[in-house]
Amino acid sequence: VQLQASGGGVVRAGESLTLACTASGITFKGLVGWYRQALGDKRELVALISSRSETEYNYSVKGRFTISRGNAKNTVYLRMNNLKPEDTAVYYCMTYYNGEVWGQGTLVTVSS
């Protein structure tokens, strides 16, 4: 079971990016989360989507980010609008399959 996070890059403040988390070996049936870790900071939750597609967001991204499931059952997206420099971090996706399974992370850099 592996998770692959992709879609990161360098953007300017106010621009958008869409991250994708693709699973191999499983389909996403349960909870999937996006987390991020900025340099020198602890990893923090960004967004969660449940098996029933109920969502939760970190207060700092609410209204700007959207987590969603793709039509393919092994992909979850994170649409990030109106990006800010403080969104700069490595973004990871995570799900549960006999314990926590983490992707390798994708770097998002937002310049002012």
C-alpha cells in the first residue's frame, strides 16, 4: 500500500494549486487527510474527508481549500485557492489501512 502526493510547486500569493493523493494497492474507503509541515514547525492537519465525504478544515484554510474525492476511488484532491506565503510547506496525505499510511509529501512554495 502506497500513497503518492503530487501537484506541488512554486506559485505567487493569490494563485491556486490542486494537489492529488493517489493510492496504489487500495481504494480510499475511509478517512483521508491532508497535512502539512512548514520548515521548523510541527506537522498540522489541513483537511479531512470521511467515508461519507464529510469534510473538516484547519481554521487557517477554511474557505480557501477544498478536499474532495476523485471519480477514481483511489484519488483524493486538495484544491487550494488564494494561496498565502504562510501556506508554504510540504503537504502530505494520509489514510488508515492496518494503521496510518503516509505519502512522501509534495512541496508547496508561495511567494509574496
